[in-house]
Amino acid sequence: MSRIRLPSIDALLADCEDLIHEFGRQQVTRTLRDVVSATREALLNSPDQLAPSGSELIEETRTRLTARQRPSITPVFNLTGTVLHTNLGRAVLPDSAIAAMSVAARSPVNLEYDIAHGSRGDRDDHVEHLLCELTGAEAATVVNNNAAAVLLLLNTIALGKEVVVSRGELVEIGGSFRIPEIMDRAGCRLTEVGATNRTHAQDYRNAINEATALLMKVHTSNYEIRGFTASVPESALVEIAAGHGLPVATDLGSGSLVNLADYGLPPEPVVKDVISGGADLVTFSGDKLLGGPQCGVIVGRRDLLARIKSNPLKRALRVDKIILSALEAVLRLYLNSDQLATTLPTLRALTRSPDDIEKVATRIQPSVAHAVAQTADVRVTACMSQIGSGAMPGDVIESAALAIKPHEAGHRHLARVVDAFRGLPTPVIGRVHDGEFLLDLRTMTDPESFIEQLDKLAL
Ligand SMILES: *Cc1c(COP(=O)(O)O)cnc(C)c1O
């Protein structure tokens, strides 16, 4: 073992001044030790190999330290065809929201301070009036996400009591959010009514007793029940609840502040309509169709919101100044809904015409074809995008894609293409369909930098 002669850590450290300045002595020492011991081991396993020089060891140390320095959260090209992709961070924010976040990050702000009166304020004040104006609700609050909104609502309104929900609406979203489990954690008892495919008004009526605190409707956002189905419209539910002095809450999941049909998109429930339809409380996500930062919004009756806001759990679920700043900026865009399809990136992506997308596809096809020429063919094809994040499960929107098809059939060849695109400096995430790798260009916002990195494609 002693035949392997490598420089001592101290000797190497003496030549690492720049690294020590950049990364700190502790990190550099630790990494040098790792490199030296890995090298020693490698040499023991293949004794014929030449021992690296001190400067080679330092270079390897530099490579490792630099690699560690790269942020773990990194931009990707979302060409999956799912505009609001939960795994890829959902909504992309408008510049005004990014600017507002940056201001709030950089400086103390009046988060809970009433400047006009020099007194304590409420962090909800910054967005509550906007949310009320845009939804017609009396009051509003904001928490970490929609799951938190539902949890807080249930825990406030129905702690130790019963909540009536249709069996057709006991949804699971993204694995860990399941209505029955949230109910349980919120300290409520779930009363399931009806059947998976059919629930009638009488089912709700029969379920109500002294222990009932709430009737709840959950938007079945990531699936559709088709065929022999029946559900109770919101208006009928409101009437039944009112007859018993009970509130109705609706978990809209995505919900929209504008009517998507006005923008030529498949309709999605509009928060304002649900409120004017008589729902007492409505919850929805900030980073789904709303197109804002991750948060959950509860809007509804003033008296119920007052109870929700004073629940100690609210403190545990509240959002920070950065999220609130972004949300405020996004809500302001809604005040001018004529321009929304231009100003809000989510709506901009959703309303892009297939022709427009196809033009981009046609323009970048030659570059992609050139980059993969050894391995695959590339053609422009029509495809279908989806909104994602549970909005409109059955509805898809026409789009255009590049379809990359390996010369040789088989999973292995396709996987190589997929891996190569994912391995680019800005990873490109597409989807596999019918033996082809599809890059849906609906969400392509920067074709120039997409093309620029293609020469790094390791195929
Ligand atoms: C998405 C969704 C949720 C969870 O919302 P998050 O903001 O992801 O916490 C809850 N309920 C429904 C119906 C949803 O669609």
C-alpha cells in the first residue's frame, strides 16, 4: 500500500489558494481528502496505472467543488404538452410578479404594517380586496396551497363534526392529497353519500343530522365519471344546506377567475359563478389556472372567514411576503382581463394558436433534425396539449410538436434519445408517444436558446 505515493493534503492545500478563497478551507480540505482517497483506491485496484500529479488532483477537486456549487433547482424546457405540470413547478410567473418578489426579497416591507395609521396590519389585506373584487366574495385569505386551504377550512368549520361529501367526489390528487385522509387529519368525520357514479339530493338530505357541520363539493379535477351518472348541482346543494342552516364549501382545485370560454378554451368553473351560486366558501390553488405562485385561496362569507383566520393553524399554513407580493401582482393583471391572454404566461400558453405553434415547429425542425441526424428522424406533427394540474381532464387543446423517431425501433433506442435531451445543460423534457419522442412546442418560449444548446446533445 505504501508504494502509492500521492501528495499530502497539506502540500495540495498550499496550491489551492484560489479554491480556498472561493469555497472555504473546510470544503476544499474535505474534497481534497475525498479525491485523494478515491485516487488511492483506484490505484490499488489497477496497480499499472500512473499516479496523477498534484495539479491533476487539484483539477479534479475543482471539478467536484464546481459541480456541487450548481443550484439543485434548475430551469428545464417543459415540452411535455402539459402546460401546468406539477412536477415542473406549475405556473410560470409574469414579469410583474417576478419584479414584485424581488422587491419584497430585497427590502423590509409593510407585510403586517398599516402605513396610513402606523399600526399593526394583516398580511391578507394586500390581496383580500383584489380577491373579493375578482370573485364577488365578502372576504378572503391565503395559505400555503390548496391542500392547506381545504385542511384549514375543514378544521375550522367542522372540527369534531361531520362533513357530507358525495362518493363520486372523494378525490386523490398527486398521491398524497386524498379527501378522506385530509378530513381525518382535519379532525372531521366524513359522511359519504350516494354512489361513485350517482348521487341525488335525497342522499344529502338523509345524511344531515345534529352532528353535521358542512356540506362539501369537491371538483373532480383529475378524472371524469362518464356514462350513467348523476350529481347534485351546486344550487340544489345550497338550498338543502340553507334549509338546515349549514354552510356549503366547494373545493374547486384549479378554479378560474375568468371564463376560459371567452378565450376560446374549454370551460372550467369560475370562482365568481360558484360564489354567486350560493357557495359559502370556495378554495382553489394559486399556481394552477390562476397562473400565480404556489398558494391556496379561501374566499367566501365574512363570518366564516373570520373564524378561519383566527384558527391557530392559519399561522402554521400562512404564506410569506414573497408569495403575497407575487400573488398581488398576478391578481392586478386580472383587473384588465382584456389583456390577460398577453400578460399572464399561463393564459398566453393556453391560448396560443396551433398555427402559431406549428410555425415555431417548422422553424426549428431543421436544427433538431441536424442534431439527431445520426440516430433519428424529425418531423413536424399535430398533437394535443393539456392544461394539467387537474384542470379539465378530458379536454385537450390542439398543438404542434416535433416528433423524433429513432432509425431503429425498440425501447432502448428511444430511451437514448429521451436521455440525451434530458442531459442537455437546460434539460429538455418531452413525452413518449407511439414509439416517438414528442416535443410539444406550445410552451416553448425561448427557441433561440433551445437551438443553441443542441450541439451539446450526447447521442
Ligand atoms: C389540485 C387540487 C388540490 C390540491 O391543491 P394544491 O394547491 O396542489 O395543494 C385540492 N383539491 C383539488 C380538487 C385539486 O384539483
